[in-house]
Amino acid sequence: MRRWFWSICVAAVLLAGGAAGQSPSGSGTAFFINSDGWALTNAHVIDGCSSASVPSLGAATDRIVDKQNDLAVVKVAGGAGKPFLRLHSGPSRLGDDIAAFGYPLGGLLSDSIKVTTGNINSLIGIENDTRYLQISAPLQPGNSGGPVVDRTGSVVGVATAVLVSTLADNTGIPPQNVNFAIRSSVVEIFLQSRSIEYEVQPSGGDVLSTADLAELIAPAVVQLICQNEDAPAAANADPGKQKRARPNTQVSGEALATEFAYAYHDAWSLPNDQALAFMSKAYRDSLEFYGKNISAAAVMSEKQEFAERWPVRSYSIREGSLSVVCHGADCSVSAITDWFAFSPLRNKRANGAAEFKFSLNTDRMTITRETGKVLKGQRADPTGMLKRWQHLNSDCRGGSGDEQATWKACDEREHTAESLSAAGWCYGRKGEYGYQMEWHRCKANSLRN
């Protein structure tokens, strides 16, 4: 495919002052997604930055990046308690009025936030990529990572790319306001799978004028400055030499459904409050559930009952078993799931393997059909549970002790350790030092919790 896209991150023509020994090398836009100071942006905004910051608020740390879908979140030092935006609750409609907020062309234009308006021109991106919306709101370098909102103020997408003039060179057709945003359903899966809290705005809010919308949205949107030790001084930067890169269009509905499948099983392995919070958003209002046509509320009632009966759980997709087939936005997903369950109150343990199947609508990111069956005579394979603990242990030990993400990883690690212990696994043996310890089937010389 010809390179018709470019990311809308601005090269540094801007700003005095980065960190000591560093020069500002670019800027983009971010917006707060919860009251804890987490801000959402594009992955390409912070790619290659040795450090990042928000003017007047401070450092942007604890990066969590999804390069495939060009999304990232950062923890802004002074961001706790700041206004935040909520995600759109349902599918967008063709022709919906939208507004894009950001900090374009830093150093050339003023330092204040800018707003442009337009419409949703297509519900699908170039080459039928369902991750994107096509919008007519003008975007410029520096808009990358900014929110695209509907007239009620809910986020329908994240500004990410424009169609560049090379299209005219190849086709003779000059592009006019052909811009793209990562749709909010993709954002939601990204946040869910990384255990970042967010809120969804209920449908049916008041329709706001552009001025009223700006008053509502602007306080939650910030400029994100990239510092790079190896970057040339800002005063010498050439604004004509913008970094050009098209979004990764190789990832389709299959990739979204795959990520959802892993996020679903990871979420169901969390403590009950986190697990049920994920599940409450995972189902369509009415669906086929194990052969019955029931409401999402009825599904949640069953889920809550099971969670209370088995409060310690671990669910993992068996390696090599996942199958995803999509026709447009409708995907069929199947896998073998290894599961362990423990009830401390009843001192009961159970484990096994099951075939798990669901149908997922990737426009809405909701399950429309779910079924499955226990595979008789098979014991659970603990490989997935062990890998989850190792991943969480790495995040817990490698993070900053005063960051929420670190504490979250440590808490989830301990919950997974409880599942492993309940399944008959022990961590460490008598006489071993900490660095020697590893999980193993419990034996006489094992350390037991």
C-alpha cells in the first residue's frame, strides 16, 4: 500500500526549557481519562521520548503503550483530581456532529487549546480498517492524541492521522479534511486490558453548542511535551520535516477480538469487584447465553453468584487454542480455557478445562452470544496462570513504589499467587534465598503460605 497517511505529531519548533540536558523534540495532545491523573494519547506521541511532561502539571510517567493500535496512557504528576472525559456509550452514527480538541502547531500558533468541528464521514478507516472513524474536523500536527467528542461531550475517538498530499501525487485527487480517529470501542478494550479505570457517559445527554462544549472539554485536555536527549535544539528544528508514518492497517477485527478474548480471561481472574466491573460492560443488552435468550442483567446475576461462590479464580487461554474468524464487525471466537477456582470460606477447590465460545461485535465491543462446555477428564494446565504471575511480578518489582499501576500489579500478583497456592503450587523451598525461589508443585520441603 502507498504511504498516504502521516501521524499528526509535531516536530519541535517550540518551547523553551525541557529537563536539564534535554531539548523538546515534539508535542502532542492528551486528555484525562479518570480522576487519578491517567491521561490518554497516541503511542506515536511518546515513542522515542526519553521523558515527557505536561506544562504547569509536571512529568508524565508510567507509560503503558499499545503500538499496534497507536494508544498510550501516562500518569501526569499533577493530574489527580483534574476534570476527565467519559467514553461514548454506544456505536457512532454516520454523519454525527463532532469536535476535535488539541494543541496543534506548538510554537507557531498560540499555546492555547484549539477546537475544530466536523462530522463522522465514515464508520470505517482506509482499507476497511474497523478500528478507525473517518472525520472531517481539520487536524494539524500536534492534534495527535486529542479527544474527538460528540455534541454531548462523550469521547467517540482519539485523533491520530490525516491523509497526506501524496494521495494527490498518486491519484490526482487532492484530499480535503480526510482525517482519522481511533474509535472509542478500541480505546475501551485498551483501558480494560491494562486495568486502567474509566467511565462511560450515559446516552441521551444534552446537545451542546460549540462554545458550551469547549467549556466542558477543554479543562480535561493537555499538551504533552516530548523531551529527547539526542534531539536538536528546538530553535534549529525544521517544521517542514515532519515524521511521516501511516497507522498500522494490518490489524483488523481479528486483532480486536483476540485482544478482547485475553482481556476477558484476565479480568475474570481478578478480585470480584474488578472482575464484575469488566463483565458489566462486556455483554450486549440482550444475548444468547448458553442456549438461552436473556438480558445482560441476568448474565451479570449469574456471574455475581458464581464469583461469590468462587472468589479466587484463574482463567487462561491455552496456548495455540485460540481461533478467531470475523465477517465485518461480527467475530466468532473459540478457545480452550484452563481454570482454577477456590472458595476459602468453604475450603473447596476445583479445576478443569473447558471449550469457550462467544460471538463479539467489534463495533460495540460486546458479546452477543456465549456458550461452552467442560472437557471431561482434563485437568487444568497451570502454564497460563504461572505466566500471569510472572508478568505481574515483573510489573510489581520493576515499577515505582508510589505509583498506582505498581500497587495494582502487586495486588493482582498476590491474588494470582492465592490461586496458585490453592491449586497445589508453592513458591520456594526451605533453605533457598529469595532469588532462588520459583513456583513448583508442592513437596515436603516446599515453603507453604
